[in-house]
Amino acid sequence: MSWPGTCIRREEPLSNHTSFRIGGPAEWFAEPSSVEELAAVIREADRLGLPISVIGGGTNTLAADRGVRGLVIHLGAAFRKLENIGAPEDPVATVRCGSAVPSQRLVMTGARQGWDLVEILAGLPGQVGGAMVMNAQGIGRFVQGLTVIASDGRIQSVDRNALHFGYRRSELPSGVIVEAILAFPRIPAEEADRNVQAILSRRNATQDLNVPSAGCAFRNPEQGPAGKFIDDAGLKGSRIGDAQVSLRHANFIVNMGQASADDVLSLMEYVQGRIWRRFGVALEPEVRLLGESWAI
Ligand SMILES: Cc1cc2nc3c(=O)[nH]c(=O)nc-3n(C[C@H](O)[C@H](O)[C@H](O)COP(=O)(O)OP(=O)(O)OC[C@H]3O[C@@H](n4cnc5c(N)ncnc54)[C@H](O)[C@@H]3O)c2cc1C
């Protein structure tokens, strides 16, 4: 195999790249250092017929124990640029944001510069690229456009009108998102900072932030919050292997040490079964499985 550039590693453990600290090896793992290198790697994987997956901060991802076949792309430092592209006197702040920018860097910049509503992202782990794919905390409302590298290596700019965001989901052009244009109305910086601090203290009080997890395991069904059903069914603390339903936040599954992806999947299946039998409510996974398709 003759990969372009020097950014490819073999058999990279995905447990090093997920907040769950779970996951077998990626057959091939690329951390390209430019858009050109990324495009070349994608073209080569396409030519070789290898499946391509992307991992951002890995905070919404459960990577399979058996690992992932093909190429896993992880965007590195070259995709962490964040720059103002509007005039300071504009009523709206417009920024160009690389996909690998940590969501919390975006929030802290917004708190300093006075961006309204940036607080909805306060405390959200992971990167801006992953947040857009998940429409985490409704980040889609700020997105004005995206740049994507398609599977043939072509660079495509996509306008807001062609993007669709829903509850914890999005319809975006397929490919690797490399950057986005985001816009935020301006407010005084002290007010933006206050808004962010208020959300951060609420999050710290309610979420299990010190134990490895991928945040909420299940999407909220239309009947109400998934965590409330799980709590009402008495499932907090349920455990399979080292995977446990958090004692603090019932919709979090936490890795108590050496949990495997199979432990987490079995526990999710168990929770789904109990909630279905008790309340007739179907829980759907919010966590994305990398390396296999959901059997539950
Ligand atoms: C403690 C904790 C709290 C959390 N709280 C919240 C919360 O309050 N609200 C919420 O919505 N979520 C929450 N999450 C879930 C998660 O943090 C978000 O969904 C986050 O935005 C995912 O970003 P990521 O970079 O980690 O994505 P990843 O897990 O790396 O990827 C998510 C998806 O996006 C795709 N992807 C990532 N980057 C790209 C790219 N550049 N191009 C194309 N596809 C890409 C991946 O293939 C995958 O399908 C929480 C997670 C944890 C661990």
C-alpha cells in the first residue's frame, strides 16, 4: 500500500480516541496535516475500495471491540483554526471554524468576544465537526455553510440552504467536513460570559463528568426524557461487566474501568428491553457505533 504523505498509522487503538476509553484498532488511521493531504488520502482509500470513517473528539462514539476495517480519519492541528471573518462593527460575529476546533474553545472565544446564545454549547465535549453532525445542543442554528471533502477527494462548499438539522441529527453532504462558517449575534462580552458560566455550573451539578462515557446513551423519545424512564424503572446502577448506568444521570452509561463495547451494547439492550416492557416506550441509541451496525 502506498499512502500519500506521512500521516497514516496502522492498527491504531481507538480506545485512545474515544471518551468511553473503549475500542479496538483502526486498520488504517490518518491524521492529515492539510486539506490537500486529506483529499489525497481519501482518494487513495476510495481507489483501494476501503471504507472510510471519521472520528472527531470521539465523545459520541462507541468503537467496536473488534476494531474498524478500512480507514479512520481524525483531523488534527491543521483543522483547529478559528478566525473572525466579519468586521468588528457588524451586528453579527461571523467566524470560520475548523472542524477539529474543540467546542469549548468556540464557547470560550464567544464568551470573551460577546456572542449571543453561544452558551447553549457550554460544557459540550468534543469538536465542532462532530457537534454539527450530531446537531449537538442545536449548533446547526449557527451554521451558515460548510466545506466538505467528498469521497473522490473533491472540495465542496455547501450553503446553509442545503443543510438540514433536527433533534440530535443532521442531513449534511457525505464526506469529511473540514470547516464551517458560523454566525452569532453580538451582545456585551460580560453578558455572554455570565450566560456561559451559568450553564457550566448547572452542567457540573447534574452530569457524570469524571467517569468515561459518551454522554447520553439514548435519544429522548417523544414521550419524555429517556433518563426519566430509566430512573423511574429503577435502573440506575445496573451493570454488565464494567459498563454501568450512571448513578448520577440515568441516561449516561459509564465505563467503570475495563468495560468493552460489548458490555455497553448488552447494557443498552437490557435497558431498552426493560423500558419497553414497563412503559411501552422504544429507546433509540444516540451514541454512534463505529465499526459495526447496531444490532439493537
Ligand atoms: C460527558 C458528556 C456530556 C455530553 N453532553 C452532551 C450534551 O449536552 N448535548 C449533546 O448534544 N451531546 C452531548 N454529548 C455527546 C457529544 O459530546 C456530542 O455529540 C459532541 O458534539 C460530539 O462531538 P465529537 O467531536 O466528539 O464527535 P464524534 O463522537 O467524534 O463523532 C460523532 C459523529 O460525527 C462524525 N464526525 C465527526 N467529525 C466529523 C467530520 N469532521 N466530518 C464528518 N463527520 C464527522 C463521526 O463520524 C460520528 O458519526 C456529551 C458527551 C459526553 C461524553
